[in-house]
Amino acid sequence: MTSQVQPSDQDLWSAIAAGDEVAFGRLFDRYARAVYNHAFRLTGSWMLAEDVTQSTFLVAWRRRGEAAVLVDGLALPWLLVVATNTTRTEWRSARRWLAALRRLPPGRGVEADPADDIVARLDDERQMADVLAVVRRLPRAEREAVALCLWSGVPYREAAAVLGINEGVLRSRVSRARARLARMVVDATKQRDER
């Protein structure tokens, strides 16, 4: 049996830029799970994570004629930044949608999705919501550093390149975020124990 050499992300992106749908499918297969997990960590919702993942790859396909920022020839850091930006857009849209729903007369709301009754997903979402409530208290730059480096495992050098900052600055952001998160957890524990 001979092992087949997999094309690099750079090779795939060059083919994608020329409109090669098979190459795009390979890129999707290679990174969809990582983007999906990153999106879940950002949203705390499996359903929203699916939407964000789909939107991220749609953006990648639409921007195939542009030069993606591949770090050391890898597309994943760029895809995770696209997913982060897509999540922000989703949150803005959701806020506008909820504001519109609140303006409707009573009794004209949206039916609940039966999938919301799946216990495992709800438990995951509840736990992630607790984590997000704490993480959202961090400054935006530190949240991005946590999401890319700690949650999604992007190496510091690659994350710094995608974010357009020095690796030392990124390491400092991660360090500050860890220290702040530790203090927040200690404070929350003290408050809970005092009750």
C-alpha cells in the first residue's frame, strides 16, 4: 500500500482560488470540526455553532479570489478569525431580531424548536454559557487570544500572525487573561460560599 501525500493548505487555497470545488471540500473536511468547536466555544450553542461554521466556509468560498492569510501555509488560523467575526455578526443580528420580536403583540412569538429538549445539548450550552459569562468580562483582545490559543489550540506564532500583532504581545494577552479569569473564579467561589 502506498500512502498518498495530502496537498498543503497553500496548494488547496490556490486550487480553490481557481474555483476548484473538490479542493474546497478537502479544506472543509480538514478544518470543519475545528471551526465548529471554536464556534461552540464562542457561542455556547451547538445550533449557533453549526450556523457559524456554515457561514465561515461560505465566506471562505466567496473570498476565494482574495489572498487568505495563511500562516506558515496553514488556513486554520484564518478560518478561526473568520468564524470569530461571523459570530460577532450573528450576535448583532440576533439582538436586532429579538428587539423586533419584543415589538410584536403578545401571542405572536416563534415556536420553540423541539431540538432544544435534548438534554445533553442543553447541559453543554448551560455550562458554556457560564464560561462565556466570565470570559465576556475580559477585554476583547484578551477574549480573542483565549479563543484562538487556549480554546482552539492555535500556536502563539500563528495566532499572532493572523491577528497582525507581535507574538510577545499575544503571549502577554493570554497571560493577563489567565490571571483575570483565575481572580474571577476565586471571587465567584467566595461569593457563592458566603451565601
